[in-house]
Amino acid sequence: MKFIQQAYNGENSWFSYALTIFLFFFGWQLIGIIPLVLTAFSYAENMDDFSRAALDNFTTLGIDANLYLVLMIFMFFCGLVFLLLGIKFLHKRKIRTVFTSRTKLDWNRVLFAFSTWFIAGIIMFMISYLMAPEDYVWNFKLVPFVILVLISFFLLPIQTSMEEVLFRGYLMQGFGTWFKKGIIALIITSVIFGLLHGSNPEVEKLGWITMVFYIGTGLLLGVFALMDEGIELSLGFHAANNILTAVLVTANWSAFQTDALFMDVSEPSVSWELFMPVLILYPMVLFIFSKKYNWKNWKEKMFGTIRKPIEFDEDRFIA
């Protein structure tokens, strides 16, 4: 529980949380969106086109896919910066404490989680392709794809890191100290995480059954944070998932419409691919990580009571 308890190291009032969340949305949705709006305005022929395109997140204006991806990532970058500023100056906490309970970020954990899920994602796609090759069209375009790969590996982790810091770090710690139970913090943050993806095109096409995937993913990433005392595994896993989504397969109804290697031309439907990760692959990954990092005290970390650490002066115990 050390990770959640770190919220006690700084200002922990409801007002500091409310103001920090306000700053986050201000940076994300007001400051971060300015370049996207200006770019969309330059593409629109008139205000009517601009207004109609705004309802579709400006995707109908013909903005280059890679440029659009960068503009979207910039929004998340601004949100992350303002969130960290709130943690630093309003909560008066070290930024490290929202990432990990260790003395520094464990990059080996990030890389292990990334490589594990990246390999699993490629295998899942190969199986899907072999089962229904007619559902996919080769979409390779050298220059746009190279640019996409660079954006995906160097910039896309900004988007996933913002979500992990917000949900598995900041809010997990906040709800944990308020309700005194890690399991409650896990459920609340996972549901919010899922619902905030409710505006994704996949939800419109497939219905709210897709919340099984989004909320299930939130639960998995939250368990990583609780059991591993930090969000390093969540950072790596989430980055691998979104990078694969961006570079491997795209569809005209997906959230990521990129110059990926393949175009999914199948009719959107609820299939085994929606449930297999949550019901089969996620438990397997959880098992691998638990053995790799020797997780113990599951009952205590998941269901135990979170208490404020007893403060003491370490200098008094130095001989």
C-alpha cells in the first residue's frame, strides 16, 4: 500500500484535488486544443464546414493523418503538464510519488511490460489475420508509415502516460486515501477510465458492450499499480497497446485512423476479439507479472485498510 500512502506526503484536501483536476482539464481541453482548432480552421473552406467538422473531431476536413495524431498528442501533453504542476505546487508533493513508491522510476519494469504486451499483440493480430485474411487490406505507404512509426514510438507514450498518471497514479491515490480501501479506488478509477472512452467511435459502432474491454483494461492496469507499488508496468503495457493500435491496423470507424500497415475492412461487430484479452490474455499477463516480481499479500494490498503512515524523525535512530 506504500504507493497509495504517498498521497499523505503532501496536501491532501478535497480543494487541492478539485483545483488540480480543473487545471488538468484547462490544459487538456482548452490550451491543448488550440493548435488543432487553428489547423482545422485553415483546412475548412468556411465557418459552416468548420462547425460541422467540429462535431466529428475535425476528422472530416482532410487533415493529414500523422499531423492530426500529433495535434491530438499535444492535447494530452498539455493535460499531463498541468496535472503535474498541480501535484507539484498545489499538493506540494514530489512528482515521482505519483509514478512509483520506489526511489526512482524502474525503467526495466516499463520495458518488460511493453515488450510482453507488444509481442502478445502481434501474435493476436497474426491469429486474427490467418482466421479471416479477407477482413484486412494491405495499406503500406512508405513515407507516411515511417513518420507514423516515429510519432508512435516517440510521442504516443505521452498520451498513454497522461492517462496512467491521472487514473492509476493521481486518482488511485486520491480515492485510496479517501475511502481507505484499494479495491474501491480500483473500481472507481476503472469505471471512470472506461466511461471516458465512451465517445470513441468503437462505442458508437459496437455499443456499450465495449465497456467490458475498456473497464476490464482499467482493472488490469489498476491491479498492476496496487500490487507492484507503482505505475511502471501500467506505463509500459498501455504504451505497447496504443502503439500497436496505431501502426498495425486501422479502420475508418476506429479511434486511431492512421496510415497503419493494414486496413480493417470488415463490418464492425461484437466478436471473440473483444472478450479474449479481458477473459484470457489479461489473466495470463497478470500471472506472468506476479511471478516475475514475486507479488505477495494480495489480500492485504487489494482489500486491506489504507492508513496514514506514522511520521517519525529518522535522525533520532542514527547511532
